[in-house]
Amino acid sequence: MVIELCIADIVTFEADAIVCPAHFSLHAGSGLCGAIHKAAGKELEAECQEIRVRQWGGRPFLPTGAGVITRGYGLRARWVIHVVVPRLALFVGDEDSSPRLAGCVETMIKLANE
């Protein structure tokens, strides 16, 4: 597997897959996650909720590091890898954030391999 890192507008970037820093409920949320959902269209939100119910038993909050793959729908990327990231942990000096963030990266790479 080859992983390329590029600086570009993620919602218009043509790729096999992009990574979405997912909201813990898999809802669109705001920021980058919201922008990806908006560009992809309502089908992405519907698939995320279907996955949350099917794969996670409808839990309202997924754990940090949990991840899923969806289709890209209206995006130029074929797939979206959603990984639940720590909320604001990096900005408030949470010393426990590094291992959790590393777990997110591991999840992203595992899902990309799949």
C-alpha cells in the first residue's frame, strides 16, 4: 500500500480515500467533519447512522479511536475513512492525548489497508 500526503482542499481532492476526523456520534458536526459531510451529501450522513446502529448497536457516543469506512458520494474521493478523534485534547494540554491520537492513526491505517 502506498500512502501519499498532500496539501489540498480535502472536499475537492480526487483520491481513493480521505480521512475524516469524525464526531463521536458520527454526525456531521462542524469544522472539517461538517465540511466533508456537506460536500458528500445527505447519503453520507445516512450511511454513517446506519453503520452506527448496525456496527455499534446504536450507541450515542463512539469511543476515541473507533473508525468506519463509507462511500464518498458527492466527493471526488471514492471512500471516506472516519476516525473518532480526541475532542480538543491537543489544545488543553491533556497529557493523555498522545496515545489516544496515536490509536486514531493506527485505526486509520488499518482501515486504509482494508
